Amino acid sequence: MFITHYLTSEIEGKKRKNLEYIRKVSPHFYNFLNLNGKINSQVTYWLGRWDLLINGTSLYGGDAYANTKRQFEAYLKTPNSFSTPSYIYEFPQDTIDGRLSENLKRILISSELAERCKEKKSVGTVLVFGVGLGFHIDFLTEHYDIKQLILVETDVELIKPTLYTLDWEKLLSIYNGKDKIISFYLHTDPELLAAGLLDHLIAYYNPTLLTHFHLYMHRQDPVLVEGAKKFFASNKSPIAGFGYFQDELWSLEYTLENIKREIPLYQGKKQVPSDAVAFVIGAGPSLEYALDFIKNNKDKAVIFSCGSSIGTLYQEGIKPDFHVEIERTKATYDALVLSAGEDYLKEITVLYNNPMYPQVSELFGESLMWLKPNDTGSSLFDSQLPRIAYSNPTVVNAGLSLAVHMGFKEIYLFGADMGYKDPKKHHARGNVAFKEGTEFYKEREKEEYELEGNFGGSVYTNSMLLWAKSMIEDLIKQVRDVKVYNTSDGARIDGTLPARLWDISLRGFKKREALKLIRSDFSTDYLKELDLQEKLSRLLAHSEEYLQFVRKSIEEITQEEDILSFVSKAGLFQYKFYSSPFMYMFRPPFLNFSYALLSFSCRMDEEKALQVGKEALKYYVDFIEGCITLLKKLLK
């Protein structure tokens, strides 16, 4: 509920003017302001002083403007300003992405760096926790050149008071969506607030603008305070998992081939019975001690084997109901051929995502396909078809997410170690990683991190598995009605329930019916809806338009601040093509390039940053031209 107290006709008129303007220029924002929240907020104005009562309690102690100004001045003395490490993501050298990263490495790493980011008034992102009466929003906007301003709150009723105090026409003329943006993010759960905010920034905005960001705490609400802490703690490298152009080119090529092969596609319309149980089997070393349990209970669960675990199961004579794969290169095909016999694989149904190397389907008796989120190939399909979120970076992530999407409420993880107690014993026996003389052989794994073990003790892990672990944890936060039992003697995974094998008692269910239902939820009906020619034509047209925009924008760069402005403008320009495959092909390399450019140039003196920035942007233009050439070659 939103109530006002002692407000003059002039102040009420300001609210009406703000609403009229917002309705005209931003219908989405206008509709948002017309939602009803759960908090009772009361704006007061008496003898020239503003205040805001939240559920009857004063937020500002009687003088909002003066107290907010004091807070802001104190902030300027010790700002919460953060810079991420300078980093250039490396790609295979025989790809167009690899050539760009090599050029960037040559000109950026050789430059003399210093910590200058925090001194700059040009800021990529400012995250404001608490809106209140919003005077601090004006102060921040006047003091800093902010490219994306994200306002975090717990209830829409705590946004509405700004209609009385702020000039929204002025604010929206500054944050006009061409160079700068302003946005809101609301949540009442601190954990979900933190996870969702990071996803929000990555999916809808420009995460490379987090290379230098401010975190401004306006309102000391427990949800906001805890949410801010968790956000900062979980703010992993913003370039993790973006992918690269060659990867997306493979996705386009292989998805088109899988469409030609008429692989049935997951529809997401049916749920398994509520008593159905799933086993999700990874390739971690602790899989070995679970093999007898899996054999003895194979009729009491639907078994999803994941990636290279198939080699261990083959040697032990265990046939999964479904085998899950996610990688798009020929290496997946080669690993499968090395891992298991031809007759064995022909008795199994494989579940893979749309960019899978097409020949993998020839190894299995049945192939079923599902859509990968944020992917060029999947963007060819109807947006109403489900994408399997949290299905990266490992196959265990995909297996677990598939089981959750299919409706399993009781899921057991085996061999999902997410690490290893002995770096030389990094997989279960029979794994292709132990086959000497092959490209998959690995003598030992990296010991980059040490984590708490699932059953006590500690476990070593690497950055990839640490990322995979965090993705499982984020998935579980979204599905709290699902119980995930972790039998693995590896790293502790928050949200899962540690389970010793001897403590597990399975009741049994109608497995045959569950398997039939799962298979029936895959269909070739999607083939009737595809309009590939139109989408591919748009992809080429959008690529050419983007190239022209970049060329023109680079010509306008005359000072260091223009580099940050270019990254912001280019990121927003790309959203013109939101529904096009263009976004998935060209945005990942843009984000990787931008992160490298900003994280280094932020630490250079102004003259050097401008010189190096212009040289880097020239390589970026050459890169776009090369990408378009490769795309035309594929589609001719």
C-alpha cells in the first residue's frame, strides 16, 4: 500500500507529470509502477522536510534530503568501488577468436598498468541497494558518469515514492537506452536476490561493465544487506561461460544438420509421476564404490549416465536408461568410440543438446534432443519451446537439470565429486581420461582450490568443476521442492543432502511408465514451425548493420572516456536484434573483447588508454569482418 501525508498540490502535480511522461516514453516502467506491493509506505512532507515511513517506521528520521546528502558525502570519502582483475580469455589458436585474443594479448599485456580505476568518474555499473525517496540517485548521477544504474529493492511500493521527489523526465533523458540505462531489480529473498541479480546483469545488460563498479548501500534492510553481501561473494568472473564465435558457428552448423536428421525435440509438457526416482551418474572417482548399489537398484530408478561415466558403466555391465552429452566438437564422438562397444551403445537412448556433433546420433539406438539456452542454434526454434537452464558447464549439470525439468522430485547423484582427493585419481576406473596415448589422457588434475568434503575432510578441485558446483547450487535454489541426495565422496554441494549408500532405501515405482512418458515428451512437430531461411537472412543483415555501427562509432572516439561509452553503446545496440541468432553469435566475442579492453585500459594513463584502445578496436573490426565471411561461407 502507498499512502501520502501533508503533500501540497504542487507536489501531487509533480507525481502526475512524472506518471504522464513515464507512460509516454516507457510503458513497461509505467505498468510496473501500477503493480501493488505488500509493504505500507507513506511519504511525508512537512515544513520543507521529506520523510518516508515504511510500515510505520521512519527511514530518514524526519529529514530525508539532509540525511541522504550526508550519507552520499560520507560515501565519496570511502566509496565501495571494485575492479575485476585484468584478463584476456584465450581460445584455440586456429580459430578467429584465438587470433583476436593473441592480438589483444600483444598490445594490452605489454602496457604499463596501475590501479587507476577507482579514481575515475566514468563508471561501468552502479548497484544501489535501496531506493527510498531517491535523492541519492540524483547525487550519484550528477557526480559519476554511470553507464548502467541498477536499483535494487524488495517491493514496488518502495519505488513509487520517487514519483514525488525525482524528475523522471530528466533521469530518463540521461539513461535513455542508447548510451546509459537505469533499471530496477526486486526480490524478498537475499539468496535468490543475489543469484538472480547476477543472472539479470549477465542476461539482460552488459556484464563487462562490471569490470569497474560501485556498490552503494542506501537502505539498511536485512534482505538488502544480506543480498548485497551474497551478490559480492558470488560475483564470479563476468566472462565465465560466454563462449566464442567459432563455438556458435559450430552450433549453427550442427543444429542445422540435426534438424535435417529430424531428431525428436524435448517439449517439456509432461511430468514424471511424483514417486519417480532418478539416478544422475557422473564420472568422479567415488563412482567406483557406488557401482554395486546402482546395479542392485537399477529397476528402482531412471538412470541418466553423464559424459565419460559411460566408460565405467560399460566395463561394469550397467546399461543406463538415458545417456546425456553436451559438447559440440568431434571429441565427444571420439571419446564415446573409445569408451564403449558399438553393440552396447546401440542399446541406449542418448539425450543431447541441439549443437551436438551430428555423427554422435549414429552411435546410439535412439537420439533425442533438447535446447540449450543462450545458444545460436537454439535461437532458430520457437521461443515457447523449453530451454534446459543450468545445463553447463559439465554433463552432470545437464543430467541433473534434465531430471529436474522432467519432474523428478527425488534425485540421487553418483560420481558427482566436483573434485578429487588424489589429483592422480581424478575419474572412476574405466574412464577415457585414463587411456594413455589418446587425446583424453590426463595424468593428474590441477589443485587450484581446496573445498570441504561431502562427508568431511577436504577435496581438491579446479575452476571448471568449481563453476559446475556453483551451477548445481544455483539450480537447487530455484527448485526447493526437489530433494537431491549426494552420494559422492567429493566436494560438498550446498543444497544437496549428503547420503551414505547404506542409508538409502528405495521404495520402487512404475519405471516402465515413467520411461514411456519421458520418450513421449520428445517430438518432431517443431519441424512444421521452422522458418530457417528467414532467420538466417536476418542473421546476415543484422551482422552487416552491426559492422557499420561499430565502424562509425570508432571514428567518434577522441578521448579515453569514449572507449567505455563505445562498449556501453555497442552492448545496447546489439539488443536491437534480441530475437535474432545474431545476439548469440556476436555477443559472446563482444563481451570477451570488451572485458579484456576495459579491464586493462582502466589501469592505463589516459594517453596510453586511448592509443591502445583504438588499436584494439581496429582488431575488433577486422574480427567482425572475418566472422561475417565465415558465416557467409557456411550458409551459401
